[in-house]
Amino acid sequence: MGSIDCAALSVRQINESIRHLIDAGERKIALRNPGARHNLAVAILTDVAITIDGPVGYYAGGMSDGIRLTIHGSAGWGVAECLLSGTVVVDGNAGNGAAASIRGGTVVVRGDVAARAGVAMKGGLLVIGGSCGYMTGFMMQRGRIIVCGDAGDALADSMYEGVVYVGGDIAALGSDAVISEASASELAEVRATLAHHGVKGPTAFRKVVSGRKLWNYDKKDMETWKAAF
Amino acid sequence: MCGIAGFFDKSAASGAGTGATLLRMLTALGCRGPDSAGIALWGQGDDGLIVRVKLGDGGDREARWREVIRRARRVARVRASKVQGSLLRLVVAKTEPADLAAAIERVAPDVEVVSMGQRLEIVKQVGAPAGLDAAFAVSQWTGTHGLGHTRLSTESRVDLSHSQPFWAHGTPDLAVVHNGHICNYHRLRRIYEQEGVRFYTENDSEIIGLYLARQLAAGRTLGEALRTSVNELDGSFSYLAATADAFGFAKDRFSLKPLIVAESEGCVAIANEEVALQAALGGRYQAREAAAGATGLWELPGRASARRARRGPRAA
């Protein structure tokens, strides 16, 4: 296993060291003393297991394709942002915009996430072991979000497609987000997904999808638009 | 951007090395705000008032500080005085704060009382956090709690007066650090000015302390003032505020600025990047991004020991 002590290195040096190890054929890399710094293990385009032993700052694992990243600590804003494929697991809590704009892959946050998790998701899976904050799933376009705890205000506001499962209370649904009936097989799949990632969740979930009212222009809104422009 | 940091020792042990802790936090946040740095610290205290005065750039400095002391003596007994960096520190016997500030600021237009209180002291200047230690030895300061700020100016000028923390001019012991923009600043400023409030800068952050001061003067607690501010201040903000016996934060309803809170049995550390929490607490804490519209308040023992934090009003 390759190991990198981040303490004495700049962020650029840390990311270069990861690439050097990958180029040398290493497929298991451990980062020690990350010190909550930003942009660690970003844009990794290889199937490689990276473990970060401590908290990270913004955008950890972002823009990666194939990474298997485990963060033994909390994560700041935009963890796994724009992930294409692979898995990013955060043991602690995550800040705003977790898994923002991901196109594929799986992001698991075992603790709570703050505002705008899964914003503009275009695919993939976001699993939240705890609760999620304001505007989770805002404008999501595809993919799944599973929230084991409570959801904050404006859940799934203006979502196009995709689905959000919530185990706890929903403070308020966002614009054009509606509760839909989840089939038994769907719920079984949610439970299996949680079990696969070792996340303890409730047995019952509510399903939130797009009401599709915002999909099309409504003539009734004409006057509003005229006033706006 | 701007870096903000706060540290609160729940045990109320005023001997704690709060200055060194805040300096480490600020150094970690240095890249968020490279133009100015400042620290507010609530120390051992005095039964009179501790005053920090900006001497300004004009005129003969020595003549200036002698004149400041002479004017202060007309209002109160001056127990101690010392020039440090670009600030004069005075300890005066109990007196009417407004009279004292007015007497001092009459020396020259660019002479400003930067902080006043029984426990509060603010030092700030243009430059990196390291400069604060060189000029004011803040790493040696002790106190129960403190605030720190590194500034990246976006709209108003870069000088000592425009840097943070901001003392809420006129209200002893109340100070604020802010990251973000207050968009209804000009509207509120016009209202406040019509009511006789003086503004010392063109920095929108200055209005937060003045807003809180007005709420406190109307009989509200700091906790209540933080909660109402979430709706009455418009814009993007994460800010920290403290008085001699309470310490808290508020975050805007859209969570546009980061604010990470870490609480342990003995202390609370808050900053807008976790690098600062690492600097303050090492590895022994759980970090949590504050929710949209959230406020939090901690009070020193003797007032109320339990944490009082709650979510702000619903934003949807």
C-alpha cells in the first residue's frame, strides 16, 4: 500500500504524489494528516482505493472517475462534486453541496449533510446516513438520494427527474416536489442498498419525485412573465 | 471570502490561552483574507473600562496620544496607558462610555475608539495574522472567549478602521466578525443615521454590531437578537458575535457562506473552514456545518450554562 504524509506537503504536491503512486501501479493509497485541506484526491481517473485518515476541506474526490475514496473524518463543501463513477464514503458529516452535479457513482455520508446536497445530480446515488439540510436535491435531473434521517426545508425543489427517499421527517417539500407511492420491491432495493454500504436506516421510507408541473410552460403564467421582464 | 473564527471556553477560565488559539485559527484562515487581520478578546477585565484607540496617520503621533490621554482625563481617571503598534491602550476608572469616546475622538477626525469595554479588547491592522502577534503579542493574551477575522476586501477600502472585528460603537463589550455581504446595508444605514447613529466606515459588516446593539438596547438578549437578524439582515452572511458573557453565531437563510461549529465538553470553536478547527482543537471534535438560518448561543457559567441553539425561521 502506498502512503502519503500530507503534513509537510502542499495540496498540489499531495495530488501529484497520488498520481505518481498510481502511475507506478499502486492501487491502494493512504493519506495521513490531511488537516482538513481542500481539493484532496481530485480528478482521479483510475480504479484506485484511496483512504484519507482525517477530515478534509472542500471538493474532496471531486471530478473523479473510478475512484474508491474513504474519508475517515468530516468533509467540507462539495465533497465528490461532479463524480463520474466510483465510490466516495465520508464517515463523518459533510458541508454544503455534497455530491453536487454527480453524473454517476455512489456517495455515502454516514453523518449529516448541510444545505444543497445532491444539487443538480445527473445520475448516481447519494446515501445520507443522518439528516440533510435546506434544498437537498435542488434541480436534480436523474439518480437517487436516500436520506435515513430528517430532511430540511425545500426538499427536492424544482427537480426534473430522479427520486429521493426519506426515512425521517420532511420539514417541507420544495416547489413541484411531490410524495409518491413506493412499491415494495423499490423499498426492498433501498434497504439492500443501505445494507450493502453498511448504513443503518429505518425500514420505512417516503418517496419524493417531480410533480412535472414545471416541465412545461403554462399559459396561465404569462402575466407573471410579462411583469418579470 | 474573509476568514472568521471564534473560540469560547465554557469553563469561564479567563487564564486560558485563548489568544494563542485564535492566532492559530486565523493563521490557518490566512488565505481566505490576505489584506487585514484582527482579534477581539474578552479577558480578565477591569471594573473600569479598557479602551483601544486608533491614533490615525495624521500629525505627530506622540503629540496625538498625549492629547488623547489629556482629553480622557477630563472625563475619567486614567489608570494606565500604553502605545502598541498603531493603537493606544487605556485603562480608565468607571465612567460614561459615550462621554469618554466623544472626548477621545474630538482629538482629530481620524482618531477612533476601536474597542471599549470592561473585558473586550480589539486589535486589528492591515496585513497577515502574524503581524498581530508581532505588534500586540496576542499569542500571550488570556481570556474566556474571542473572535478573529482575516479580511478580503470586496467593496470598501483597506485600512485599520475598515478591518474587523468591529466593536459596536457605543455599546461596551459587544463585537462582531462577519463573512459575506449585507445587501440591505444602505437602507438600514439611512434609517440608523436619521436616528443619530454614527458610522465610522463604509464597510457593510459594521452594521451588524449596530443592529445587535439596538436589539440589546430594546431589552432583547443576544440570542434573541441573533435570531431576528436572520430575517432582518438581507444577504449572505455567517457572523459571530459576543458580549462579556455570551458568544454566538448566525447564518443566512440560504446558507450562502460556510460556518463550521465544533463543540466539546470544555469549549466551542467555530470557523468558516475546518482547517481552523484543526488548528484550535487538533483531532478531538466533531465538525458540523451550521444549518441555513441557524443561530447558536453559549453563555458563561453563572448566566446559563446550557447551550441554547435552535434553527432559524423556515426559509422555504
